Amino acid sequence: MKKFVSVLLIFVIAALSLSGCSFPPKKAALVISGAEISREIYAYYLDKVESRPEDYGMGANHKEKEARDAAIELCKRYLALNTYFASLGLLLTPGEKVTIADNVNNFWIRSANHYKKIGVSRAALTRILTSDAYEDAIFTKLYDPGIADRKSEEKITEYFYQNFIAFRSIVAYFTSYDGSSRITGQQKQEILDSFAAIAAASGSTSDEFTDACSAAGYVASDILILDRASEGYPNGFFNRVYLMDGGTTAVMEYDDCVFAVRKEDLRELGEGLYASYRSVCINAMHTEDWNNELSNYMASLTVEEENIK
């Protein structure tokens, strides 16, 4: 999507009044590629950087210039989103505008005193959250042609079934209740034998698995949906469950715990499940592309003037 780079100069002036890059009474904090960035916008982003410097590759004792440079990059991003949104001729829906207003209201209720202290008005906060909404709209426009596009929809569906699993499980740990020591070898074997018996008695239905768990004194989890990239489970857990046949149960032993897992068939859980994860799949498939696109464009923006300390 390199075409929007060439239309920057055409749309940037039109975008100024919409983006909050207006010409304020006081001298602007920044002039980026011809567009003025108000002191309020800059103050918001500088505060954001200083509040969580680790998110921007800085330590607690970072230099002042490092924080300024990071805030300037966020101002570039803000300008890029406003300009890109205008260049695509997009409009926010009434529902999106209501969501922005609600978010602004919630932020203002919680943090009005802080925003006033750093010189950020409610109107500036609205412009910033509107810019965030622009990014979602741009992303949808670029990467989600809708379910009517069969070829695109097939790719999304394929991604879902290759990168998500559904299962029920129980888990037992080979440590004492307080986690201070490991259980004895005999205790461990008793757990493993119990889990093997659960797997053997599980049958082919989900209810049979939960009944077998209950008979052994365990409570099976509800059906869980796990993304391939998710953390929180032992290494290799996803792949082992992914390779299982739907409706089967397996015991998976690890160094500090053991699982009894019943794999559920994603396709049998209904189209509604896919629909609820469709946007998650699109984000996973295209976030890197979008970040690269936006980063390349931001690199083309130049800071022409700085009026910041």
C-alpha cells in the first residue's frame, strides 16, 4: 500500500482539522512533514512514554532526550494514522463514535486531574482516541474484504483450523501443595495410574470424559480454545493436542505435571466459534504486514521544527 505515501501532501491539509493537528493559539510543539502537532498531543505521548519507559526500550533511568525522541515517534504515528485514514476516504460509523465518546468519558472520570496537570484537554484526548479508532478502520479496510470474498475467507478459515485447538483437560502436579517439594515416586505413580484409567474410561463423548474425571475425584475443565502462540502450557503441548484425533483422550506427562486431555473437534463446535475468532485470525495473519507498512511510512515523515524543551 505504497500509494498513500504519494498522496500525503494532498490529504494532509484536509486531515489537519480532523486529526487534531490544528493550528493552536500557542506555537505548535512539532512540525512534521508540514503538519503542526499541538503541545497537547505531544504532552500526552511524552507522558505515555515516561509512564512506561520499558515499553519503548528504555530503562527507569533513561535520558530525557530518549523520552522526547520516543514521544516524537508516537506523534509521527498519530499523524500517519490521521493522514492514511483520510487518504482512503474512510468514515467512522456512528457506533464507533459512540465507543470513542464512552472511552473518553471513562478516561476522563478516572484521570482528569492528571490530564489537566500535564496540559491535555478532554478535546485533545478525544482526538487521540479517535486516531486509535482510525487504525482499526484502516486495518479492516486493508485486510478484511468480508466473508463474501471466498478466496480470502478460505485463507482465514484455514488459519483458524491450523492454529487453534479445542480441548477439555485435568492436570495434576508432582509437587506438594505449597510447591516446596516434589511428591514421592509412589505418589507420582498413583497419579499416573489414575490418569491412565481416566483416559481408558473416557469413551468417545465429552460427557464420558467428564464422568471419568469425576469418578476419579477430578473436575474437568470447560471446553478451552488455545492459540498456537499462546503461553501458559508446557512446551509442545499445543502440537501434541493438535495431532490427536478429535474425540480421543491422551495422557501427557511433563517434568512437573501431567495432563489428561480430551480433544474436541473444532468443526463440530459450530460456525459460531469460528465467527467469534475470525477477527483474531485476521489480526494474527496481518499485524506484522501492517506494522511494517506503517513503520515504512513513518520513516518517510520528517521533523521540520521542534518547539519542545
